[in-house]
Amino acid sequence: MNTVVLRAWWKPIRLPVILGVAYLVLSVVVSALSARHGFGSPDGLSPAFVLATATLVVLRIALLVVVPSVLISRAVMLTVDYFRRRSDARATTAAADA
């Protein structure tokens, strides 16, 4: 395939994919940390567990709120741009015919 086309398709979904992979990796790390340093452990909460859990919460909020809103706004902008160009092309064709 053409690399320009691949880059054009990759650019809008790059950030959601990176955030999704980071979320999956961090959730595995948190589950591994919670076995040793989670709630109810004799040593109590470790700073690493608290930091990883807080980061996981921020990533979860970003994936549930920010990413869908950005993708919806991009889809709306592309749709509006498509119809605007389509109407401009019709106006140009009508002016050329007259």
C-alpha cells in the first residue's frame, strides 16, 4: 500500500491506540502490584501502587471521555468539510455551464 495513505489513516487513530495500549499494560502492572502491595496487604499501600493506580484512573477517564469526544469532533469536521466541498463543486460546475 501507499505509505501516504497509511500515514493519513494512522494519524487520527494514533493517540487512542497509544492510550489503549498504555492502559492495557498499566492494568497488568497494577494487578501484579496489588497482589503484593494492594489493599489489605500487611505492608500497606506502596507508593508505586498508588502512583500506578492514579495513572490508571487518569488513563481510564481519558479513554472514556476525551478520546470519544475528539473522535466525534473529527468525524463531524470531516462530514461538514465533505458537504462544503460538494456544494462548492456544484456551484463551480453550475457557473461553468452558464
